[in-house]
Amino acid sequence: MGRHGGLGFHQARGAAVSSRNVRSALNSLSHHGALRNARILGSPMARAQLVAGAAVVGWHGGAQGWWRHGNGGYGWVGPLFWPFAYYDIYDYTIWGDGAGFWGYGYLDIYAGLFGPYGYGGLSGYQGSGPPRRGQRSAASFAQMCADDSSEIAGLPIDQIAQAIEPTEAQRAVLDDLTGASIKAAQTIRATCPAQIAATAPGRLAVMQGRIEGMISAVGLVRPPLEKLYGLLDDEQKARFNALAAEERRKASASAGAGCNVASPSTVSSTVSWPAEEIETRVHPDDTQRAALKALQDSAARAADALKIACQPADIITPVARLEAVAGRLDIMLQAVKSVRTALENFYTTLSDEQKAQFEAIGPRRTS
């Protein structure tokens, strides 16, 4: 199976963009088997198109979404953070294609604070089956967490095997890597939210859980990948490394371009810190204003930390790329935790009316 599937790309694009709402988009893809088709999910372009379509489907006037990543993808699709997370990890680890993975950063934390979807918009992500308490919202958007079957969720083991032509001893370790990659995909899938988070603290909790799941997944894959690579001779290593050679050549002219380096001081006015809107809508008192200032400062520090921990240039081996993934996820986790703590300190000082006004800021900017 080739990495990029042209047929899947056109199917995903048509199904996602032409649908009237998220439910019909995802159900249409599921009905035709597209979400379980490796030719579609094996293509980063197809996945990005599917995510982009579902992120803004049902909107009018050709809206692009201010929380759109530079590569065209989206960090948030309704209540789901980081769609196809596992694929983004292995796209970079095996193929050296970091556009998906390194596109995540401060902008996504900002979108967690000031969510672009109003509660009415989120209703489009509800499941289509009969009402079942606690499960109704998971039926549709859970599909975008990717499949955890051995057919399409794990690392591209067949292509790795073709490249390295493993010995019997190496084959045993490759089998271990196969099993670990499937467990890793299942670990990330388990972080798909079962309920819609309609508040900023809830969204940051979703972010934190998702990143923690990704860190656990990397921890599962890393030992067998390192062991396998250590068993390869120089020629096998060269062939393994060559799987990413073409992608690295494409990215060499714009090293780091896929890294989300947005910060409060560099983003456009659309996603700058909405101090005036918070003041106008929330009318914070002195105590709340102090907590809000602490939140803004925490967000700025998180942005600075993520900007420093950007995509390394010219990493040749898959082992080193997975190590870079682990480092980036650790920093993202700390950033989300620090902002979440400051947010909760601020949020607890607000009345119900003030909370409602705070939550209305993001959807208002979206419209």
C-alpha cells in the first residue's frame, strides 16, 4: 500500500465539504467505509481535508476558522482536540513529515480558552442513535479519533519490513513493535472525549488528557523501535532512514515552517488576547482582574515555551524523531497544565452570568 491514496483524498474531500452538518459528514464517510479504508487514512492530505471539512461544515459564507493551522488542518474539531493524533506522530517519526504534528501549539491552547463553537454549534456533533445517557455525543466524533485496528492504525510495518528486510531475530522485534503500535493507537483512541466540554476548564481538561494519552503511546512504541533500530546493520539503517528522505528534502527549504509558533504578541488581532472584550462582557472586579492577569501571564509563558521547543532541523533517524515528539509533548503538557491551573483560579471567581459571557467570546469571534 502506498502512503498517499489519491482515490481516498477525493472521496474524503467530497464527503466532508458537501455535507450540511458534522453528523451527516461523518456518517456518510462511515457508511461508505471511508474511515476504515487505509488508502484514505494513510494520506495526510486526505486526513487534513476531512478534519478541515468537519471543523467548519455547516457554516455559511466560506468561513475558514481563525483556529485553523498554517497547514490547513485544525487543532479543534467541535469537542475533539487533535484529530488523528496517532497518525501525526507516525507521519513524522517514519516519514519525516512534521506538518501535522508540529502544527500544534499556542493557538490550540487559545482555542481551548476561547472556544470557537457555541453550544448550539456543538449539538451538530451529537451521535445519531437513540438517546443513551453518557454515550450520545461519542457516537460520531469518536470516529475522528481514528481506528485502532491492526489494518490501519499502527505503524506502516509492511513498508518498514520491505525497507530493512529483517532477519529472523529482527522480525521478532518488529512483531513486538507491531503490537506496541496497536496498543499505542488504542491508548490515544481511549482519550477521545465521551461528552462535550462546553466550558474553557473542560476544554483544557480534554487537551490535557489527550496529550497525556499521546505521551503514554509514545512510551509504548519507543522501546521496541529503539531495540529494532539497534539491531540493524548500517545498510539496513540507511534504507530505514531513506523512507523519510523525500519528505526531508521537501521540508529543507522551510525548516520549522510546520511549527506553530503563534504567541499573544505575534498572532493577528483575531486571536490576540481579548482583554477589551473580557472587560466589556465580564466586568471583572479587582480580585477577578488580578486572577485574569495571572491567566494572561501564564498563557504568554506557555506560548514562549512552545515557541522555543520547535521542530528540530534535519533529524535523520526515526528514533531521534520519536524522541523529538516526546520532548514536544512533554512541553505541551506542562504548558496546558499551567494555563489550566490559572484558568481554574480565575473561573472559580466568576458568577454564572460572568461565565456565560466569558464563554461567548470565542463563538462571537467565529461569527
